[in-house]
Amino acid sequence: MTASKKESTIARVNKGLPKRYRRDKWFRWFGLSAIVVSVSFLSLLFVTIGANGWTAFQQTEILLDVHFDAEQFDVDNLSAVNYGALVKKSMRELFPDVKGRSDKQKLYKLVSTGASYALQKMVMKDTGIISSTRQIWLPADDEVDMFLKGYISRDVDESDRRLTNKQISWIDQLTAEGRLEKKFNTVFFTAGDSREPELAGIRGAAVGSLFTLAVTLLLAFPVGVATAVYLEEFAPRNKWTDLVEVNINNLAAVPSIVFGLLGLAVFLNVFGMPRSAPLVGGLVLTLMTLPTIIIASRASLKSVPPSIREAALGVGASKMQAITHHILPLALPGMMTGTIIGMAQALGETAPLLMIGMVAFIVDVPGTVTDPATVLPVQIYLWADSPERAFVERTSAAIMVLLAFLISMNAAAVFLRRKFERRW
């Protein structure tokens, strides 16, 4: 009787095994499919951004024979010279057949308005070029740049594009003469923001992000580590510390725009700090990053074996000595990893910075943490809202730069964890 019962149980188990194996197989395929779909969408995102943005690293320039007529220059006031007239004269010499006022205006539009500023910088840097004629590469207009990059088609009707047929014929002539070329866009990395796409760069936003993250790191890291050490090593276990821990965990889930509202109400309206400054942005991001750093630091402290603490105390070390000399050095790699991840999160934040005014149009590169500035995510937001087609590629290029920073910071976190992590 017992044997028959055992055989029936085994039979039932064997009967159900194929169904269990099928379920396991389907579950594995379901997980693999989810990974493939996720990677596919992520790859599509990167490919789309790269396809739209890689052309921004090249900028079309036009070669002009500029004559620096000494009669137009006042050595004592070089900034008052009409450098735009020099550019226009050079364009008229290239196309002497253009006579009408309307045609001349269309001809002048082939060159960027920033060409005059480029000439001004050259003269102020070297006054020896006055009374000479130089061949100088100057930035072309963004519409010319878009045309040469293939974003504007010559096959569409003239009324449907911003370049006229005459302008396209002039562009063809300049290209045939070797006076129009696409060169590496150094302006994108060395200039601040501009209303003209061909003159816009990310340097101002990058420096603003650097200052903001520096303020965030200098405040969030020591405060976060000190809080974690106190809660984990010194704080008594009672309802008050439990309340603090619950609130810290809740703050980690608070929407970032709430911190922006807090910064607007406290730092700007109460303390009167400068609006749109990296100092205020760093304070706001510090409040947002602190919960992440505290939670990661506490987890690192918990991962240190109790035997380390007990051994230090057993040989006569005080509690503070055991923490500073033994526990903290062992927990520091995990703390640094959590801090870098928190800083990477802060680098990509936009909403809290919009609330404190860092959405302003800032041309100058900030010099200190109190100067008006913007950050890379906000710069991307501003460019994405611009109507010019050239800002589309610059938006994607700025996203590529921001992603490069984020990937680098996360890679650094992984490297530090693997290099300094100890397995017990």
C-alpha cells in the first residue's frame, strides 16, 4: 500500500514536470525578450540623437579676402570700427554683378552676423593687420550651413525654403571656388549661448554645471557622510531616530520640482541670494542629493563586518577612533560610489533649477558661483524650444555631451567600487 502511494506521487510529479519546464522556459524567454526590447529602444534613442547631433560638430565657414583699410580704423577706439562694412565689401568684391539693394541684402545674409565680431577680435589681438588684406575663414549663416548639410533641399519650391534660388546659385559658386567648407565647430565648445545658432556654444552651460556640482559636492558629501555616521553609530534607537530615518527615505522619493519650490521660497525670497546663480542651484541640488548620499553611506557602514569594530574597541581604541581609523576607510568606497551616482543624478536635473531662474538667457561664461549662469540640461531645454532648424542639431549634440558626462560619472562609480571594494 505504501509502495503504491509512493509510485502514484512520483507519477504525479513526473506528469507535472513537462508543464513546469515549459513555464520555466517561457519565463526565461519573457525575461530575455524584455531585455532585448529595452536595449533596442535604448539603441534607437542613441542612434536618433547621434544622427541628429553629429553634424553640429561641424560648422560651415566662408573664405573672404578682407582688406583692413587704415582710413576706417581709429587706433584709440578699435571697438567703434564698422567691421560689418568690411565683410560686406568683401562679399561685393566676390560678386561684382550683384547691384540691387535687395540682392545685396540677400548676399550679405550668407555670412553670419558673428563675422564682424571675429574680425574685431583679430584686430584687437594684432593691430599689425591694419592696412593689409588677409584671407580669413568666417562663419557662414546657419541657413547656408543647413543647406550644405542636406537639411534644406533645393528641389522644393522657393517659397517653401528660406534660401532663394539666387542665394543657392551664389552658394554653388562659392563651393566651386573652394570658399565654402565645413570645419570642426570649435565655437560649440568655446562660446556661450547666442540667438544665432552658428554662434551658440555650450561653454557657459558647462561651466555653470561645473560650479553647481562643485557647490553640491562640497556641501552634500560631508553633511551626508556625517549624518550617516551619526545615525548608524551614535544615534539611540528610539522613535525620534526612527522618524528621522523614515523622513530621509521619504525625501529620496520627493519630486525634484518640490526642492526647486523650496529653494525659491527660502534661498531667494527669504535670504535674498542671487537669482540664476550656481550657488543657489548647488544649494537646491544639495537638498535633493542628500538623501541618496545618506542612504548609500549607511548601507556602506552596515556592510563593514562587526568584527572590525569589535577588534578596534578590544585593543583599546575609543569609539571615535574605531570609526575614523577603521570603519570609515573601509566604508569610503561605497560612500564615494553613492556620491558619484547622486552627483550624476544632480547633473541631469532641470525642474528645480528652472524654479530658481537658471532658465535665463545667459551669453557670458560665469566666472564665480554668484554670477548668472545656466546648466547643460536647461541649455538643452532652451535650444529645443527654438524655432531654427540649426538648433535641432545643437540640441542633440548637447544631449550627446551630457550623456558622455553621465556615462563617465557612472563608469567612475563602477571603477571605484570594483577597485576598492572588499568582500568579507
